[in-house]
Amino acid sequence: MPRSFLVKTHPGHRVPNYGRLETQRETDGTCAACRGLVVPLLLPDKAAPSTPGDPAPPWDCASVIARISLPLLRNEEAQGASGPDPLEVNRAEPRAGWAPSVPLKDSLNHLNLPPLLVLPVRWPPILSTDGDQAPDRLLGAEQVPHPLGGFQCFRCLKPYHTLAGLARHRQLHCQEQAPRCFTCKYCDREYASPGALKMHVRTHTLPCVCTFCGKAFSRPWLLQGHIRTHTGEKPYACSHCSRAFADRSNLRAHLQTHSDTKKYQCKSCAKAFSRMSLLVRHEESGCCPGP
DNA sequence: CTGGGGACGGGGCCC
DNA sequence: TGGGCCCCGTCCCCA
């Protein structure tokens, strides 16, 4: 039984470039749907163009934020729009080297994301011609309350201090709705992101080697915990008894033994356990025979 | 069979 | 963007 319990499996495979996974940074490992720009919820006033019918400015992110047309990003309106599809129009004249592998409209549609938190940064912008592009309209009716200067996820309202943190968080939503399969070449496990696969691949390559016994680990902090088994260091002491632990998780599990309330209860016999694994083992032992 | 400790994998968050 | 750290969770083993 593998200890990797968070392996994601999806139909279909996508084998990444393992050389890059192991030796280089992934510079563009996000799915096409993730190739968006997460913008601060407060847009500067100067972002709004002054007059309708302005010629398209030089392509840059700021101009996209300022000039992108909200309705054109909404799924139902994009699908029901009359006349040439602006996304199709844009697709007809891609900037050399910037075309995404998945059409922008497709990536946005299947995501069903609220507008304006996903903006095309590698695709010619969608320009509005009605001139109604004030920041409040840009944010749209789905704007949620937020602290000044902060960043907030539209989907789950989770606040973030930094743009980078929100961007990373948004990738989770992308993965939820547009799972990609990155398969490990060592064990065929599949992951939703190249970063997750890269982390997993380290469990095969094991770059962190113990100088005491030569045992190898995937991450430095795992090695640190292992070295404590040699040194006997136990920095995590129980506040209820004199026992100490080398691993904080084990201290946490130990603290459960001091607790009067046990979190995991058997549905059949009402017996409670301090750990999920104990409950599972109890149920598997035959206490809870199925119908 | 149960309780508990040891070891470790993976994701999220912060810097 | 990567590393460090934390948390959650699991499996293995032993008393």
C-alpha cells in the first residue's frame, strides 16, 4: 500500500518532460486555463480608458485590465453573442509565439470562472467598443467585499495578502475543473500539476541522504526528522506528561491520548477512537458488517 | 484486537 | 518561483 494517498487519477494521460521536472524549473507548467492573470480587486482609476472607440493600445497587461470587456468573458453571453465572436476574431490573428495550446474561450468556458479574475495574458485582449469600462463595471456584479489592498478568491472568498498567494490558490480551482494528468515515469501515478508531480518524483530520486546511515529522503525536512532518530533529539514535548517526540505530528497524535473526547466513532457499536486509522482498523476487523 | 509510537508522504502557506 | 515549515493523514510495528 503506497503511502502516497493523495494521488489523483484521471482518465487520459499526459506525460511531461521529466528532464525539466527533475532538473529545471517549470516555467509554463500551468494548464491553459491557468494562463490567466489574477488581478487585484481594486483597480486604479487610470486603468479605465477615457473615450469610447479608442484605438487599441499596444498590447500589455495593463491595457487588457483596463479595456477588456466583461460581458465578452461571460460564458452565456459569449455563447449567445451575435456577430463575430471576439474570441474567434482574436484567435484569427494570434501574436506570434503567444498562442495558447487551448483556445482561450474554451479554457474559460469549461472553467466557468467568474470574470475578471482570469484574464488572458498570452492572447490578444478582447477590446470593448462601448467605452463603459469604469473599474466598478470591470469588477462586475459578482464582486465580493474585500479588505482594502488585499486579494480575494472569487470562487471561495478566501483572502490572501499577496497576489502570488492568490494566483497559486487559483490554480487549485483550475485543477478542480480542468484536471490534467501528469504521470510519473517511475510508478505511473498521476498528478494534476507538474509541481505536484515534481514533488512526487523526488520520492523516487530521493536527493536528501542521511550522513549517518545513508538513507535517502525526498525532502530536506524529512531528512531532518530522520536525523533525530539518530541523535535522539525530541524537541516536541507533551505538556500533559513527560513524554517527548521527534515528530510534531506524533506529538499531536499523542495528545489525543490525553483527550477525553475521541473524534472517530464507530457507527455500529459507538466505540470511539483517537485516530482515524484505529477506527478503520476496527471497522475492517468485522465490527461493522455490511448489508 | 486494540492502543499507541515511529516514520514519512503530500498539500498549503509564508517568506 | 523555490525552500522551509506546518498540518493532516497514513502505514508499519510493537506491546
